[in-house]
Amino acid sequence: MMAKTIHLGDWVTYKPRATNGNTKVSEAPQVGQLIEQHLENGTTVNIVHNAKGQNDWTLAKHCQLVKRGTL
């Protein structure tokens, strides 16, 4: 099965990352809206706006599409 490409504005589930790059293991996957994608040292990083009104960053490989959205 081919994975769907995630676009800006889409709603995704994701695993939040700490500022040191480690996964926040105590947290369950979150739901949020993808607001930014960029490369850091060759790795795609996603910035997701969560339901608490905060922005989390996560690796693109840890995001899964929930539904299409727009910004």
C-alpha cells in the first residue's frame, strides 16, 4: 500500500520530540495540524500545531495522515 503524502494544513497524528531530538516517550501520539516542513541536516522535520495551541516538532517519518485540511 502506498503512503499518502502529507501536505501543509493536513491533520496528522505524530510523536512529539523534545528539544534535544529524543522522542517524548511518556506522551501518547498526538493529533495536530501540519503548519511547516523543512530540512535539518538532510532530515525532514515537521512542525505541528496541536490542540493545546502549542507547536511541536517531529520527524516526518513519525507523522501519519488523519484527514486532509487547509491552512
